Amino acid sequence: MKKKHILTKILLCFLMAVLFIPSTSQTANAAVNKKQPTKATLTSAKATSYNKVSLKWKKSKNITSYAVYYKASNSKKWVKIANVSSKKTGYTHKSSKKYPLKQGKTYQYRIRGYNKKAKGNKKWGKYSSTKKVKIPKKAIAKPTEAPKPTAKPTEAPKPIVTPNPTAIPKPTAAPKPTVTPIPKPTAIPKPTAIPQPTKPAQPAKPIATPTPKPTAIPKLLKHQSRQLLHSRQRLRSQRLHRSQRLHLDRQQLRLRQLHQNRLRFQALH
């Protein structure tokens, strides 16, 4: 019996706790909803790029969301750009068609807290102080320079110029033999005594100079002259072949024209 009595007491306590907790939470929410939201505090506003602005603020009390506003410095109308949850303490504004950000212009930002759960009209908090932000211009990327070639390109080989054949030297004329004059015989002196007659001196034979042989043509010149002859023969044969082909083509054209004329004549008659 004692155990049953203890169990019943525990169950009653549990039921009382369950019934009491939601009522306390509802009263707390009701208390929060009745209170006026505190003033929002915008701590910073910075342009992170040419089309983005980052906002940061301190957490406010008695609110459910934040409303974010912006405008151009030369404009009077504030534009609401976002509703942010009360759990967050920051927002990034990206440029769009509806809420644009132009490069080089200055914009102003502010926020305001409000309470969705309030009965009747929303209970708005006071606006935060405004922060000015100048949007930077988009950096123009410089074109990357083309890398300079490390190695020089190989030059095209120059065509080999065939050397002109050197003129064949003419053989030198054989020199004429020099004629040595025949000395006259000396007069016979009158002998005082009977002298024996002296023999007349024989004339000296002319020395024949050897005729110089013609200089031999170098082998390289002969080879070059042969190559020239072969090339000339090839050119002549090519010209003949071309002239023959042209002659045949002309004959074939004439035959075709005659055949066409005959066909036309037959078709007419």
C-alpha cells in the first residue's frame, strides 16, 4: 500500500510539472512580445569587391528579425533589400537588377529590428546609425605577355648555287726556236813559216726548246660540264614532250569541235 501511495505522488508531481512548464513559456513569450525591441546597432559596412558589401551589427533584444535598408548618397528614398533572422549578426549585399551597386558610387546602409509575434501591428525598433560605403572600380586584368622564345628558330637551308663552269684555258703557242748566227771563218794569216792551216770552227747547233704541253683539264670541271650537258638534254626533252602534248591537245580539241559541228548539222537537217 505504501509503494502504491508513493507512485501516485510521483505521477501527480510529474503531471503538475508538465502542465506548469508550457504555461511559464507562454507567459515568457507573451512578456517578450509585449516589450519594445531595442535599437539596432550597425557596427561596420565594407565593400569586399566591386559588386558586394558586407554588413555587421550587434544583437538586439526583443526582436525576431532585422530589416536591412540601403540608398545611394544622392538619393532620398531608402530601399528595403532583405529580412534577416534575429539569430544572425551580419548580411552580404550582392549587386542585382533589383538592388544594383554601381562602381565608383557611394551608398548608405542602416538596419532596424522588429517583432513578428507581437499582436496587431509589428512592433518596430529604432533605426541604427547609417554607414557610408564607396564601391571600388573593377580591376582591369593586364594581358599576360607572350613568353619569349628561348631558342632561335633554325634557319632554312640556303639553296646550293651550282658554280658556273670555268673557261677551258687555251694551249699556249709553242715558242719558235732561236736561230744562232753562224760565225764567219777567220781569215788565214800569211805564214811567216809555212804554218799549217787551222781548221775552220764548226757552227754551233741550235738548241731546240721543248714545246710546252697543254695543261690538263681538272676532273671536277669535266664532271660539271657533263652535268650541264645532261641538264640541257633534259630541258630539251621536256620542251619537246610539252610541245608534243600541246599539239595532241589541240588536235583533240579540233576533232571534238568537228564532231560537235556534225552533230549540230545533223540535228538541224
